[in-house]
Amino acid sequence: MLYAQDGQPKREYTNFQDTTFQLSEVSITVHRQRPMSITKLGVPNAYVPISGSVIPTTMLVERGIVNLQDAVKFMPGTRMRTTYGAYQQFQVRGFDHTPIMIDGVRDERTSINNSAPMGDLASVERIELLKGPASVLYGHSTVGGILNIIRKAPTARTTINTRLSYGSWNDRRATIDLGGRLIGPFNYRAVVNWQDVEGYRYVNNRRFSGYAAIGARWENQELDIRGGFNRDRYGTEIGLPPLMADDIFNADGTPYLSKGQSQSGINPRWRYNNESDFMLHHGTNVMAKYNYRFSPAFKLENRLAYTYDNIDYFSTEELSYPTSDNPIYKHYYMSKGKKKFIDLDTVQLTYPLRFAYTVHTINEQIEASGRITFGNGMKYNYLAGYNYVYFFRNTYRGYGGGYKLSELIEGPGLYSKVAVHNPHSMGYMDPYFSAGTATRNYTHGLYLQNLFELSDKFKVMLSGRFDQFIFKTATAKINRLKTREYSDLPDFDKTSTSALTYRIGAVYLPTPGLSVYGSFANFFQPYRNIVNTATTVYIGADGKRFYPTSGEEAFKAQKGYQGEIGARYNLTSRLQATAS
């Protein structure tokens, strides 16, 4: 708020003791664009030679977005698909490997095969996407970019928000969001969300999550502690009976269905899953962040996070039409010049898949950052840090291990046949575990980012990072158990790899609101292959056989690079145009 003297004609006063001056009120409103925290430097977005997208709080609230696959629809150049009922695979610019972070901490599950179930977004206030290789910022496997999900921060303002909704396909949701002062300098935030959705395909997904955060800010210090949990159950999805793989004929030889066609009369809402199919996802996480600002030129921040994740899955994975060489069915197709008769009235549940895993992750980050202003007007922004990640994962499988499938699944549902029209489950299935794999990842990363503000119009970025990635694995034996327990776990095999990554870029701001940038960056993605010269022949790029050393990498990490040029223009506080 700014006060100024009203424009009145000047008067001569000889005594101001009893004089009253009338001042008019002048209001000045400024919309400050929040920098993307994903770039870590804390400078305006226009200063960094990186392209990205942001989904702000207003969009999440106004559109009632609580699912990640709905949110990323508003981020250009991205794609997300769901498999196994809840496993979400995220792509940026056509690249599969795009890790996801929660509050700036990598979810290491998404670094393995870019697929993991994610919780709801009820506690989220903002989503940021950095496009392009980001290994220099966040380490290995950041090929397409990286997504940062930022949860709601503690607030001093008393907050009570509730939301009850009912939507199509019996989508029922209830959310409560609380915040305010707790005690002394401490503020809090708490969110609880419940969702039960029948869905178009009767999947009957159920979600329940909670989140709490407390924080305090002093003159030069800040403390933020937050944690959450989710208890989700998903109905798995086997889909509809398959399309015709060949031209289908009636018994009298007349055409019935063409290759690629579907049978008529199938209701797209019919479910062919077994009654025993399920997927459970339980997770817990906690994070503590503390920073101390010694001066504008030096701030120290430490972030420690722990994550627990538990997956339990059993579902029918394949539907197939029964076939026979004998004319016992009323339709057939030609296979190798012979008639193969096919039953189009039933489908058989031929491949139920059973697996589970337990994950523990510890992530430690310590960073020093600051901004130095020189006498000639030049400014220097820097961030130096160290990151350590420990990733523990035990996997349990209900297939393999020397057992037949019929020895691992009890009940009448195995290999049962279900009517194509008006399908119903033909009995339960009770699965066992038979084998497992234990893996351990250890990551050490050292990094330095430099942003030189040479003038108001010209900025230069030079960044580098060194990573060491250690991978250990062991194949476990399970003696046909229903519980998650290894009967025998041999010694771990080990492989290790390291890589240096970088980003070089420049930004030019010819006019206010417009920035033109160019950058060149690389990435690396480690192999997780264990050296075994007894059973594997290794051929190098020169076509010659070589013998890698046990415990070391068989092949160098996969590497790539990307050059990018682009422009950003802020038309208004709410409208931005970008091209790259």
C-alpha cells in the first residue's frame, strides 16, 4: 500500500501544528511469478535455459483434479498410460524414463522401469515438469525430464476446506483440508481424502490417504516436517475378449468375422476378471527439511526423507478362445493350411499373474546455495550439493522357481472358462509364492550449478554432476509359501557404474516478458546387468569378444544428449506462450 499527497494547489503555512493534510489512497497490485523449485536456483523462470510446465493450485482446485493421469493432460508434450490396473507410466517428449519426485525427493520406484502406482493428489498444491535431460540436476535415468509433485505447505492462516462430490459411474469423494497456527512459530497443514469409484468398467477402486505437515520460520532458519500415507485398493483390468487374429468362418465355410473384428453383442462394461483378482497399494513417507541462511551469499539446507511402499497383486492377465483340431466348435480359421476350430462362446483364463514387493528408500540431500552481487552489477547464483540414496526392494513372485502353475494356484478358477456374453466368475483362486528377487541400489551424487547474470538481458548457465550407481541383486528361493518369506537368499551379485553429466546454456531477454534461450545437456542410464562370463558371451562395439570383471559394469551406462532452443513470452500474469 502506497500513500501519496493529493494534488492540491500549494498553500503557504506558517504554523503546521493544527494543520491536517488529506492524502489519497493509491493501490499497487503486482503478480509475482513463482519460480519453479525444480530448477533449484530460486531465480525467475525466464533466467534459466530450461523448458518446463506448471500446474498451479487454482487449476487443481477448480477442476477437482485428484488423479495424476488427469493432471498431466494439461502439460504439453506428455503422455501417461495405466497398466496392471494402477501402474502409471509417464512419458515426456516420447521418452519413457521420466522419474517422479515428491517434494523434491525422487521416487526411486519410477527409475526402474518407469512404472509405479501413485497416490491421489488431494494434498498437492502444485505440479512442476522439467522437460529434457535432467541428470545434471537429479542423477541417473532422467531422460525425458522429471516431474515434481509439491504438497501443501503449513500455513499461518486458519484454513478449513471441505469437498464432497459425486460423479459419473458412482464416483464418490470426500476431502477435508485444515491448516493454521499450532503453537509459537509453528504452523500446520492436514489433509484427509477418501474416494470410492465404481468406474465405467466396474473396477471398484477405493482410495484413502492422509497427510500432515508442521513448519516454523525464524529470522534465518526454517524447519519443515511432513509425512503421508495411502491405503489403496484397485480392481485389476483384463479387458474384453480379444479381437479376431485371423479370418473366421462358419462351419459351412461362409465368412463370419474378418481379421481384427470384434464379436457383436459384447457390452463394453462387462468384466471377465476372476473374483479373486486384486491389487493393494500401501505406502508411508516422512520428510524433514531444515535450512539456515547465513547471508544472501550462503544458505545451507538439509533434506532427509524415508519412504515405505508395499504392493500386493494377483490378477488374470490373459483371455483366450478355446481351440481344437477336431470339429467340435461351430467356427474355424485356417492355420498352416488346416482348419483350426474355435469356440467363440467362451474365453479361458489362462495366465493369472501373482507378485508382490516391499520397498524402503532413504534419501539424504545437503546443499549450499547463494547469490553474490559484484560491483559492476553482475550477479552470480550457485548451488552445490551431495545426494545419497539407499533403495531396498524385495520382490516375491507366484511363478517360476521350478513349480508348475497348477502347483502354485489352488481353486476352481484356474483355467476356468467364462461365457463371452453375460460373464460370471467360475470360482476362486488361491495363489502361492515360489521365487523372489532382492535388489539394493546405492547412489552417490555430487553436483554444482552456476548461473551468471552478466547483465539484465544476458544470463549464462554452467552445471555439472558426478554420480556413482551401485546395484546389487540376488535370486531368492521360496518353498511354496503364501507369506512373504525367503526360504533361501544367496550372496548378492554386484555391479557399479559412474558418469559425469552437464548442462551448458544461455538466456537473452531482449524486452520485458520475452526470453530466448538455448542449452545443451546430457543424461545417463545405468545397466543393471550382472557380469556372468560362464553363461554369457560379451561382444564389444568393435565386434570383438571381451571379458568384463566380476562386480564391475559389463557395459558402460547408456548415454545421450539433447540440444534445445526456445522462447518464452509472458503475455499477462495468467497467460504465457512458449516454443522450443
